Amino acid sequence: MKHLQRTILVSLLILTLQNGYGQDFSKNLIHLPNIIKKYKKQTAKIKKQKDSLSNIHFANNWDTIHFNPYRNTKISFPFEINFLDKTYASPIPRKHVVTSRYGWRRGRAHRAIDIDLITGDDVYSVLDGKVRYVGYHPGHGKTIVVRHYNGLETVYAHLSKYDVKVNTIVKKGELIGKGGNTGRSRGSHLHLEMRYKGIDINPEHIFNFKGKTTIRSKNIWVTEDWATPYYHISTRQSNLVTLDTFEKVTAYKKRKRKIYIVKSGDTLSGIAYKNHVPIRRICKTNKIRRTSTLKIGQRLIL
């Protein structure tokens, strides 16, 4: 109902501006029935599409006991995720303050984005979906997993309280739990993961967490480096590239990697820091170890 009211008000405002400031705002009320009719038609169409997709994704690998029901499922890169929404609902009722990003952190993979909150803050589902998992998971603490109509799963971890049960249908923006500090956590925050068929994806590749709560595209292609933590650093936002067509994926894969020539006094950690690249990625790409001796003039692919 709130979305309907907002749509009506915005539409009337646009009509008023188009017809000039001097005209009576009430005259535009004549368009109200058509606005409502159009909105209801669009909403019904999207609901039908979501219901159709949900019948598929809510049936396959539906497991309310295990955190990851896709342990024996193999998926090839790149793969595509489709959205019917243009925006997502903020998972918390406050401004997003990102305290840690998807990437390599303190010698281990961090597979989520951490958003600051206060213990007891409401936590909401970012999209329409169905609750698949509710329980205490090692490391994550109290955790809720919601599977959405397109197969994407969102993980809400370190919670202090559950407000939903498994198999509950939830709407975008609906309360599912309370934020907290359970599990392996250094302070109260929301650990938000994005998973597709068991594969964790950099959340910032899908959602915009700065200001507007927009989904980056209705069609998002995921390549291996957007689903591999050691390609990213948890303290910095990666250079984001929206891959909304297979042609862009092909061009992205063929992009030229930066070449760094080792100079006197260079260290692997120094090169990684200056170029915003994880050490692990440099090692894997160049098939060297952290303890390998660098030679002056050596070429490293970053």
C-alpha cells in the first residue's frame, strides 16, 4: 500500500510540473484512476513472473536443515542472475556504514559485506522470498537464509533474535530478525552474504550500498573473480564493473591485466598495498609463493 501511495503522489507531481506550476493541482486528479489501473496491472504482471520462478527455485535443493544445500552441485562460470525488481529493501533501518567488505581479510576469506548496527536493530529481507534456514551456524552465530524468486540466497548472520521460521514467505522489507553479535564476531554488525546455488558472490557486484538501494542491473552476469574472495581486499571497495550482457563478460575476460616491473626495495606486500591487489591474488596469478624472492626487473601480472 505504501508503494501504491508513493507511486500515485510522484505521478501527480510529474503531471503538475509538466502542465506548469500555475495550474490547479486538483485538476490532475482526473488521471488518478488510470494511474492506479496501470500500477495494479504492472504489479500483477511482476507477481505472476515471480510466482512462476518461485515454483522452480523453491522446489530444487530445498533444505531447511543444512546451511548449504548445494554441496554436491557444480555450477560453471559465467552464470546469469535475473531480477524483476529495480531496487532492494535496506536490510537495516539506518544508513549503511560498511565496516568490512567481501575479500581477503586477516589471512582468510571474508565472503560477505559487514554493515554496522546496534544489537536489537531490526533486520529486513532485501527481496521477496522464502525462509530456507533458521539456526545457529558455526562462525555465523544466529543465522537466517532467505531464498528469493530468482534463486539468489541472502544470508543474515550474527543475529540476536529470529522473527521468522523456516518455510515462511516474506516480502521485500519485511522484518525477519534482530541484529546482534553472536558467533565469531568482534562487535555488533550484520554479516550479509549473497549466494547462488552455493557460490558466494561479492554483494557489491549485485547491490549498490552507497546511498540509493538499487540493484545494479536486471541481468547480472557473475564471473569467477566476482565469486572469489582472494581477488578482493576487505578494506577497500573493488573497481566495480556491471556485466549485464554476455558480450560484456567476454570483453571483461579479455581485458589487459596490469603489469608491474619489480624495482629495487620492492616487497610483495608493498606491491600489493600500492596497487590495491591482494597478495594471494598476485601469488596465484604469477604462480609464486609469499616467501618467493623477487628479482629486480621481474614482471608481475596484477
